[in-house]
Amino acid sequence: WLGHGSAAGVVAVADDTGGFALTAVPQTAAIAAIAPFHRAAASTAAVRAGETADCQLAMARAARVRGRVVDAAGAPIAAAELAFRGPDRNDRADLPVDRAGRFDFDATAAGGELAVRAPGFTSARRRLAPDSGPWLDVAIRLEPEPQLALRLAFPDGTAAAGWAVRWCSEPDSALAPSEQQVATDATGECRIAAPLGAAPARWAVRGPGDPVWHRMPVAALARDGEARRRATVPTDLLPSATLTATCLGVDDRPLQNARVYLQLHDDTAWESARTDDRGRFAAGPLAPGSYTVFAESTAPDQPTLRHTGALLQAGGHAELELRAGSSGVLDYALRRADDRPIRAAVVTFVGGSPARRYGARESASGRQRLPAGDYALYAMGEDFAWIDGTPFTIVADETLRLELPVEPAARRALALQGVPGLGERLFVAELRRRSDRRPFGSFRILRDAPPSLNAFLPRGDYELDLRALADDRAWHGGFTVESVAPRHAAIAVPLAPR
């Protein structure tokens, strides 16, 4: 990669012969070349107006790194995943590890970092010293990942065998999953990769055959030894009820191939079934309780159906009929100022309380029938700035025409600079445009991840606020997007404490 000035300068890619061409450069251009596993090279070229200047940059191969990934006993870990990041942490290369745990690669002379993970082990990182010489031997030892034993049982002590457990911890690392799903054995026990004695941010269970997750309170966990937890599953979560329903849309036409979502109380709605050609579906066994049923139509001329308060009794069967109520039509269109076609647009309609999706279309224009009420429209695509919730209201038996202008945009990488600890601690970032304060996204920068963001941005001046979650220290910076042509160079974003 080649450029001049800052990271926002002119960029070109060398061809197979190493040649490149830069246009519209100033009279004195600072040119830098970066290539994987080579030393960076720099030069200055003097260019007169209307003329062409030649420039050569010699790039030497970098240091050779070799090593092994082993466990605490020194045995090789063949299933290890290894990644190398350069000193700016934006250049990443995934590296192979053989059956003996060995790896061998070229690293930049300016140093860098190795990030390693393997199933059943705690992830690790190893920094490489700058200018380590022509060879560098590295041994990376991974410690066993702490395992937490969890036992589920009913109030009478009977083991909850064959139950699924969804354990969600705070996402604090790019090298460790924040959500795990395991199943209990015949004794009601399962093992979870978590620090000993740690409690999750949230966890849920569901019985055999039950399509709906049931959130469990963290307080339900009780310590039962140093590395063991136990929890009592309420008897009313035993799946024994069944539900069948007929879904009829406009003009009592069967709602065919509709996605059926079941929501217990006010928890998350999970897709549980699809309607057949007669608009019918069956779900079960289900835990007793009061359900909200959604039947999301895949046809643009049919609205999503909703039924609240479907009460299921233990061991019972409920039969429902969902009919379309009052509805209207949204006639939407995304438009460019120059009327060029819009590629790969996905439009989503969100409404209700709590808010949920009431339909989605893979088209920049179209018609969608929706139940009467208030909604917000979201749209995303490859070459325009995302629409982050334009409100609209649907009135029964009326058609609302909604034309939304979109701004040309391109996916841009933002390289954050000037903040100590990036990649080692958790940070959150807020991005907005200066002129109208329009937000362009909220981001979480995970540990072991490159200190960079990706966003679809139109031309303009932007500002970014960064905050550390550990101590609430904050940084602020700005940058400019001068072009929406597809480019690969990151925009440097210098940040200062605020």
C-alpha cells in the first residue's frame, strides 16, 4: 500500500511487477510503502506540475519468527489458532500451526504481537520486541481454561436432564466467546468455560423440545463448592403444553410461509415455526405461561399478525385463530440525488412496544402492508449512508408514500490513535457528523481486537468520542471523509483526552 501525507492521502496498490502510479500529488510528496512481512519503506519525490517523476522504494524482508504452542505440561496444542498483528495493530495475518504446535513466519522488523487461542485453554498474547534480529524463537504456553460446573434440578431434587443452558457473560474479549450453549447430562450437570465462581450477565434455559428460552435470575445461582454452582428450575418451566393456530390475513386469505415467533412474558421472541399452505402451525411442547404470538408475513401484500395473552396450561392444548386487523400500505422508495440505482438495499420496518420487526424487504423501493400504528424505517446497503430509524405512521385503509433521500457513502476504516491501552481494555465509541450532529453508530472495541472501526460514511467532517469502561476516562477527536470512492486505506483519527 502506498500513500503520501496522512493516511487520508492518495492511495495506490502495486501491480505484479511492483509498479504503481499516483496522480494529483503535491509538488513535494512523502511516499510510504507497507507490505505484509516487510520492513516499511519511505521516500520523498519532487513532482513538477504537468510532469511525471520516478520513485523507487526498496523493501527488505523482515525478521523470521519460529516457535511452538504448548500446554502447561509442555505437550503441543495442534488445534491452536494464531494471529500476528503489526505494531499499529491494523495489519493482521492468520498463521497456520502444525500438528506439533509449531509455527514459522516473517514478522515486521518494528515488532508486533501474537494472539493465540485454543479450545479448552485461556487465550494469550505475546509481544515481539522491535528489531529482534534475523531469527526469533518464541514458546507460548497456554493455561487450561477454568471450567465451572453447573447442576440444574427441580424443587424436589430431581435432575433437569437434557436441558439446554445459554450462558451469556459480558463480551470482554475477541478471543473468548461471550455466549455459550451447553446441555445438561443425565445428572443435570454441565460444564461452562468461565472463571471459578463467576456469575453471568444473564442466563437462560429451555427444556427438551421447547423452542422458547426462559430467562433465569442470576440470584437463582447458589455456590456449591469452589468450582460448582447449582440452580433450581421452577416446575412451571417444564414443557408440557402445545399450541396450534390458524393465521388469516387480508380477505381471510391463509398467511402462508409466515415466520412464527413466540414470546413468553416480556422476554425475547424466538422463531418457533412456519405456517403451511393453509396458514396453520403447531408448536410444542412449551412451558405453561402467557405468550405473545407473532406471525410475520413474507408476502408484501399481507400484514404481520399479533396475538397477545395466549394462556397455555400445564399439560393442556390451546387452539388460536389469528386474523388481520385494520391495516394500511407503505409505499416507500430510496432515492439518490442523481437517480442512480441503489445496490443491495435491505429495508426493515420496526414497530410496537417493545419494538420488533414487522417486515423486511431486499429492495430500494416497494410496497408493504402493515398493521395500523407507529413505525420506524431502517435501511442499509453497500453504497449509501444507513438510515437509522425514520418514523412514520400507518393509518387503516390508507396508503402512505414515503420517499427517502440517501447520501452516497463508502465503507471506511478508522484507525484510532493516541489512546493508551487500546486492545488491552474495553472501550466504547460514539461517531457523529459535526454539521448536523447526526449519529453514525455506536461501537464497542473488544480486548485483543485491532483499535479500529468500520462505518459507512458520506463526505463530511466527523467527530468521535471514546470512553474506557474501566475508569470512564474519555478521549475526543475528529476527521474528514473527502471521497466516497471505494478505498482500502484507513483514515487516521488522532484522539486527545477530554
